[in-house]
Amino acid sequence: MKVIETERLILRWLTPDDAAFILELLNDPSWIRFIGDRGVRTLEDARNYIVTGPMEMYSRLGFGLYMTELKDAVRTPIGICGLIKRDTLEDVDLGFAFLSRFQTKGYGFEAASSTLVYGREQLGLKRIVAITSEDNDGSSRLLEKVGMKFEEMIVLAHDPEELKLFGVDFK
């Protein structure tokens, strides 16, 4: 199901058919460095990740992480972007990750900014946050570029790493 369309991108629900792409994304060096190794090594692992993560969240909350594709002839998958409700954060948070070869081309900004608009206008959210590793300067710059402000360093339950918390409040 298509959720968001921008000038160059389509953001849609993930399905088990996206397993090959998710397998590649979750094993991309930048994913492992900044998000962490999720132990997804096979197509079956990737299908399970989609079903128990994004698809479960769609059915429970009506939103989640979305496949982000180029609006080209073959709808090339380039990453994921969307909204997540974690048990460990009070607010809904913006999440995104793109294959290394599609980073620094403006796709992250386009997807993240349209996702914030969607969250505010379609879902009626009053606040959205985002977290990133302390050393993930690219994501920090992107979050600031889409209008989010650094608020504080936090530690989530079951994870010793200090993370940067960004937030934006909508009027």
C-alpha cells in the first residue's frame, strides 16, 4: 500500500516480498555501524523481520517503517523511512536507513521531511522524536535539516549506548 509520494520517491508498506532488499539493507556496513547487527542472515530471517516488525506495527498502529523506492521504471528500492512507536520512548519516532550507494543524494531529506508532514497532517501527531548514535553525524545533520532539534543524550532500556535524542513539536 502506497503511503507517501514525493517528487522522486514512493514510500509504501513493506511486504514479505521485500525480503531480499531487507537482507541487503540490514547487512549494509552503515546499518551495522550505526543501527546494529540484527542477525538477519537469510531471506527467511528478512521475511521474519518484516512480518514481526513493520507489518505487525501497521496492523497494530496503522504506521511503521516504509519501503522507500525511486519513482523510476523498476521502482528501485533504496531504503526505509517511517514512524515507529518503541516501548522505550514516550513519543513516536522517525526512523530511516538507506543503502550506502543512495546516501548523500537528498533522498533521506525528501523521505524524512515528507514523513514528518504525514505524521503531523495524516496521523495528527503533536510531537515526533528521533534517535541516532552519537557519532552518526550524517543522520544528525539530516534530522536538523528537517527541523528537528537536539534535546539530550539518552540511554534506552536494554542498550548501554548513549544516543542523541532529537525532537520536533507541532503547533
